[in-house]
Amino acid sequence: MTTVLDRPPAKAAAPPPPKRYGERPSIAYLFLTPWIAGALLLTLGPMLWLLYLSFTEYDLFTAPRWVGLDNYVRMLTVDPHFWNAVWATSKFVLISVPVQLAAALGVALLIHRRSPAQGFYRSAFYAPSLLGASVSVALVWRVIFHDWIGHPDRALLALVLLAVWQFGAPMVIFLAGLQQIPQEYYDAAAVDGAGPWRAFLKITVPMLSPVIFFNLVLDTIRAFQVFTGAYVVSNGTGGPSDSTLFYTLYLYEKGFVEFKMGYASAMSWFLLVVIAAITALLFRTARSWVFYSGDES
């Protein structure tokens, strides 16, 4: 006969698990609501509306009339100014982006070392990035390069110089990247007899390649969307001989001067697809030349 003393003691009930912070997703969605609303109402919604308008004939004053692919067909096969705009923009991107990045990296290499006037130099070189996109600077540029602007072969170069002059933003990013490279690498290279140029190619460029790639992507996207300088310098005409007829300038002309909003919407979506394709291509090629610190290869 078993007694109470012979029975094994009852196990105490396990205490409830403590509440952990961060397990209330409803609160997170509540804080994300303004961003989600902005993305839907100010980005995704207008994009889808533009996509619909690109298949219509629309002049802002009458109801859109469905025309199917007519805008795209006319844009790609009939309109000669469209391809002039594509060619002018392509030349601008291919010239201005590499030159601007080279200038930004060169200046960053010159001023990244500590000195009493380092802050002044950084501010002075960054200032054009704050002023370069303004109408007033573009007007000054038009006066300075008046002789160039009237020549079809040199008008584009004036806009390239205006873009290169605004190298402050990528320069600051390059400075941040340069400060992350350990000085020990350069000391070891100097002991091995490597000169400044070899140290730059074998240490600076590989270690800075993620930053170079970041600036390359941002500057390429930005260059495709340049508008203010081309509009002011060419007085809104894209001349002479369509040499400064950038894509965004021609899009503005079609949409807000000729009120062919359906055609302008088609141009907008074409530009979006081109920029997305070029960005994807840059990411694809980055596998062969961008090196990260965690890569074992």
C-alpha cells in the first residue's frame, strides 16, 4: 500500500514564456502605413496610369482614346526626332559618367588625407553639386559657352562639362570608401617595392570597387534623366540640329508643349525599361570586377 510519502512529487507547472519585444507585427505595419500609402498613391499608382495612357491618345483636355500600340510604333519607326534624342542622350551618358567618376575619384584621392583645411576643401568641391542643377547656373553656363552652344559638334560638350562640374556627390562617397581602406595594405606594398601607381591599381581600385560600382549605377541613372541644363542652355529647343535634344527634353516637349500626353507616356515607359535593362546589365557585369571583403575568391 503506497502512501503519500511514497508518491513522486508532482512537477511544478512551467512558467509562461516571457514576452519578447518585436513580436507585434501589427505595430510595424502601422508605422509602415505612411510609406506604403506614399508608394501606392505617389509611385505605383501614377506608373500604372502612365502605362494605360501610353496606349491612348490623350491631350489633357479630352478623355483618353484607346489606340493600342500606335504610340510605340510611331515612336520607334516614324519619329526621327525620337532617335536623335536617344543618340544625344546616349552620347551624353557615355561621355559624362566616366569623366565625372574619374574627376570625383581623382579629387577624392587628393583631399582624403588629413589636413587643417580638409573640411574647407570638401565643402568647396561639394558645392557645385548643390548648385549645378539650378536654372541660374545653367544660364551662366550658356553665357560662358555661348560660342560652343551655337555649334552642333560642341554644344553637347558644354553640357558634359556642366555635368562633370557637379562631381561633389560621388566625391564624398569615394572619400568615405577611401577611409575604409587600412593603411597597413599600403605600408606592406611599399615594403615590397610597389610604387604609387601600382598600389593604386592593386589596392585602391579593388578595395574601392563596390563604391565605384555604386557611384556608376547612380550616375548612369541620373545622367539618363538630365533635363534642366539641356532645357536652359538650348533655350528649350534641343538645338542646334538636335545636338542637345536630350530624351527628357523631347519628352517634355511632346507632353507639355504639344500636349501629346499619350505619346509622352509611351516615351516615359520606354525610358524606364531602358534604364532598368542597363542597370541589370551593370549588376550582371559587376560579378567579374566588384570585390567585397567577405568574398573568398
